[in-house]
Amino acid sequence: MLMQDVSNSGIDIADLNQLKLDLNCLQPVDAGEYITQLPKQQRAIAFRLLNKHQAIDVFEYLPKEVQEEIINSLHDVQVAQIVEAMSPDERAELFDELPAGVVKRLLQELSPEQRQATATILGYSEGTAGRVMTTEYVRLRQGLTVGEALSKIRRQDEDKETIYYAYVTDDDRQLVSVVSLRQLLFTFPDVLIRDIASNRVIKVKTEMPQEEVARIMQRYDLIAVPVVDREDRLVGIITIDDVVDILQEEATEDIQKLAGVSGDEAALSPPQVTIRKRLPWLLGNIGLYIGAASAIAPFQSVISHVPVLAVIMPILSNTSGNVAIQALSVTVRGLGVGEVTPLDTMKILRKEILAGLGTAIALGTALGTLSLIWSPAPERWVSIVAATVMIVNVFIAASLGTVLPMSLKRLNLDPALISGPLLTTTLDAIGFFTFLSMISVALQIFN
């Protein structure tokens, strides 16, 4: 019944008791989705119907803008309870979105331990392992027995992010080894931890980019990875749910950049946000299109002598642009998931050239045939020029779609900065100038 109400985007205020019961019976993620889909003025009402424990769980599943709305609608005591119960990494992510004054007030409400944990995470640069880690992990000392370790976990570690792995440190908190919960459960209680823990620990540094962390966890099938500082001291862990968020964030960012969309625009973003995110790219593209148009302007008399060019040029432009975007997308994706590196540039370029050979001939033949059909008898030679330029442009498109993102990666820049509109407009300028120049020469020869 409650989920049917979601489609109507409203709350039956006359039946708040039933609504309260339904909301508190839902899984936190489903309750969060329900509240998010409500009209803005009703979200706070629905959230206030949650009991304390459900409210704490649901809050972490709300989008950041909805979390800010809820914070502004609650009393400081209620907000402090919710924020205190959040995991440090989720809390740090929320604080990134809130005004500085609100963050300062909330930090003062936190316990000293949670305040220190949050400050530690906020001290690292955005997009690094230190910024997305959590400080809630299971730490054991080498001298403990298995029985003592299990007792410690039962007494102190019920609120930790994950207990599937326990990390063994020395007296200086330097990471020494790792032991799994499976090993602890199936080992005799009097066995020392140091005798069963593995010293072959896969770990990451606090300064490591978050996408590199995600690749490491994917490569080694880890559900958690320890994070150490420059002195190799254990400071936190990154869990698989964080990695899923990182991969989604990175994929979204790359897709948006390839499409020429700036920022983190969502499908349901308000119109003013959409305008703010897209308009800069669109205005920039106008400048690029002016450049492409400038390549055509000197040849207006040529186009007036051979009107069929107006039909052929869009086909030439769109086809070479599609080839470039295909090569660009494959290359950016390969770099993004660690499948290739800039050292593989020549291998990929060789593959694109060989694959492009058959593609270029087929596309050139198709455009040449169409040009032959559309051109009047005295201008049948246009088909040869069109086919030739198509073949050349396809090779250029495939090469640029490969080389440009590889070059940016080599310079430690984001390969996705080479957006589709930027690349296709550049190819338009090259293709139009080459095509019309060859047509001009051909006109002088045949006329």
C-alpha cells in the first residue's frame, strides 16, 4: 500500500499512524527511496515518523540534498544523534555538502572520538583513499590468542564497518598482518594470532586515488582493504560498498564528460541545475562550431558550383565523428578500469588502424556510391573525392580517439576531458577543409 502511494507523490496525512507503521517496517534503503520521492514539503514530515534507530539507518540512504533539508528541519539534539551514529566516511561526505557554519556546529556536538575520526578523514584530499576510508575497523595485537581476539570482537567491535577481516598491528600501530573471521572461528582458542595471521597484506596508502583503490580491490576480490599512512600505520579501511560507490561515481563522471556535461548532474536535477551544468559546454561548443564553420566559409563559391556537396558533407561529418567517439569510448573505458596504460598506446593504435582499414574502405565505398547517384553526370568525379576523404577522415578519427586520451593520461590528466563534442567538431573542421580543398582543385582540373 505504501509503495503505491509513492507513485502519487504524496502522503495521506489523515492516516499518519498507518504511515508511521509502514515506514518503520520498510528496509532502510526502501524507506529512504520513498522519502526522497515525496514532494519537498512532505519529506521532513515523513522522516519525523521514523523511530530513532530507523531514522539513523535511513538517513545514510538519503541523497545529500535531502539530508541537508532534514538537518535544517530537525532540532539540534535530533541532528546530533543522527550524525553521531553515522559512519565517519559517510559523515565526512555529508559535511562536504553542508555550509561551513552548519559543519562547525555539528562537529561541536560530536563525541571527542567521532570528532577526531571525522577530522582525520576531512584532512585528506578529495578523491583519495584517506577521504573515502572509515576509521571503524577491527584491530588486534600480535600477542593475543584466538580466544582473546574473539572476546575482544564480541565486547568492543559490534559497531565496526566490517568484521570479516581483523588487522594485526604492533605497538606503534604499524600494520603487520591480517586474519579473517573464518580463520578465527575454525582455530583453537589458545592459538596465538601471530601464528595464523598472514603477513602478505594488500594495502593502500592514504594518498592513493580512489579509482586506483577500486581497481586493486577488484583485482584481488577483496571485500575490504586496509589504508595506511606514510609511516605504514593503520588509519582505516575501505569496504566493498564504498568501492561500488566509487566505481559508480567515476563511471558517471566519465560518461558525463564524454557527452560534454559538467559536474554531477542527475536525471532528476532541477532545471536551473541542468542549465548551470550544461550551458558552459554548449557555449564552448558554439566557439568550436564557429571554428568548423570557418573552414567552410572560404569555399562558399565552390559549394554554389557543386550543390550536391551540401548533401554529402553532413554524412562525412557524422560518420567520422561516430568513428572517433567509438575509439574514444573504448580507450577511456580501458584506461578507467586499468585494462590498458599509456605504454599500450602503439598496440591500441595499431589495432585501431587495422580495424579501421576495412571500416574506412566500406564507409568510403558507401559514400562514394551515394555521391555517384546524387551527382549530375558532369560532376560524377565528386564521388571519388568524397570516398577518398571519407577513408582519410576515418583513419584520422580512429587515431585521434586513441592518441588524445592516452596523451592526457600520460600527463596525469583525466582522459575523459576529451569530450565527444570537442573531438567531433575538430574532425569536422579537418574533414570539411580537406574535402572542399580537394573539390576546389578538382573543379579547376575538370572545368
